[in-house]
Amino acid sequence: MTVRPGGTAPERRRWTLVRAGSDAVPSSVRRFMQRARRRRVRAALPWAAALAVLVLLGLPVWLVLGTGLLGVRTVAVDGTSLVTPDEVRTAAAVPAGDPLARVDLAAVAARVGTLAPVEKATVTRDWPNGLRIEVVERSPEAVATAGKRFVVVDRFGVAFQDLRRRPAHLPLVRITDPRGNVDGVRGAVEVIASLTPALRRQLVEVGVSGPARITLKLTGGRTVVWGDASRSAAKATVTAGLLQRDGKTIDVSDPEVVTIR
């Protein structure tokens, strides 16, 4: 502040900020600052590149796994006759819109396999929005009595179809609780599969009263005591060779020691 003579009011100085030109900074300092900036840029480049790669890789993964863009829209079913495609889809229980890549194919196949007529199910992805379920149904090998009804069984002894009437083309198995006694039914089916064509034509029914108490009833009132299902091929061959012999009961439970009475 400056005071004028005579006691007049002080004169205020006016200050102005001026940006120094580049020439005001020494060249050595400018070079140092430029090198520092370049070092920072070079240090940041790998991180920027890594971030870009993560974004490029993560975006497709997120679209596939985390959104419904590639979600389930259709479920195609092939190979059904005993069950309907809708029954298979219901058993599969795959929610519409679930990301296709995240569907547990083995779990879906296992759920479809709980349907009694289904022996095996194969599930595949049908990109971009579908599942395909290939069903292999059980093959009927015999029919077992179940009270006043009949159940169709496969080669594993599994009952998979309930009927009012007996299918004439299927051999008959008489057994208590065919659904619960899978081993007994399977033994009967093994015996039936071992029969020669001549025995098969004369077969009336197979009875199972215990694990080692399988019997065959043939036409003409004849009975074959089979025993268990072991050595069935040998027993079938021996029995076929004895059909011309007299006697109502043929015991081949031990195919090496056969009795006829």
C-alpha cells in the first residue's frame, strides 16, 4: 500500500496472475516431466490391455452363463411311444429361459429316467436355445400277473406298463408282487430268453415261487422243474431233448441229473 503526501487515501495496487509460458520452465525440467509422463503411460499399458482382454472375454461368458439371451426356449423329444413328449418334458423339469450352458444334462437325463417306461435318456444341447432328449424305452419281454391286471416287464425284470388284458404275444409269468420282486421276475425272463423255439412254442407260463423255485408249464399239462435261473441254456437244451419222452414232470434243476416222472 502507498500513502500519498497530504494524507490522501492510500493507492491500491492491482495484481494480475499471468501463466508462465513454456519458456519460463527450464528445458531440463520439461524433459524430466515428459519422461515421467511416458513412464506412467508405459506402466499403465499392460493393465489397460489386461482389462480390455478381461472385458472381451468376460462379456461373452456373462451373456452365455448369466443371462437368458441363450436360454432354453424349446425341448425336443425323440423316441417316445409308451410315454408322451409332454410327460418327458414335465419329468425333465427344465425352466424356460434357464441359460442353456448351465443346464445339468446328466441331472435332466436322470429325472427323465424315473419314468417307468424309459430305460435310458440322452440329453444334448441344441444351440442356441434348445435341448434335445433322446429316449430309449423299455422292450417288453414278458407279462406278469398283478391281481386281476397284468404288468409288462423288460429284460431287467422292471415292470413298466399296466394293462387290463394280457398281450397274447408275451409269455406269462406268475409271481407274487411283480413290481417288488424284481429279482424273481428277472430270473423268469432269463429263463424265457434261454428257451429253444420248440420249448417256446409249448410254453404256457413260467411260475416263480422262490429264488430257486422256477417252474415251466407246457402244453399237454406237462411241468418242468427248473430250479434257479443258473445254467438255463443247458437246462433248455436238455428239456428240449426230453419232450418226446413220457412223463408229466421233468426235473432239470440239475441238468446233469435229470428225472422224469
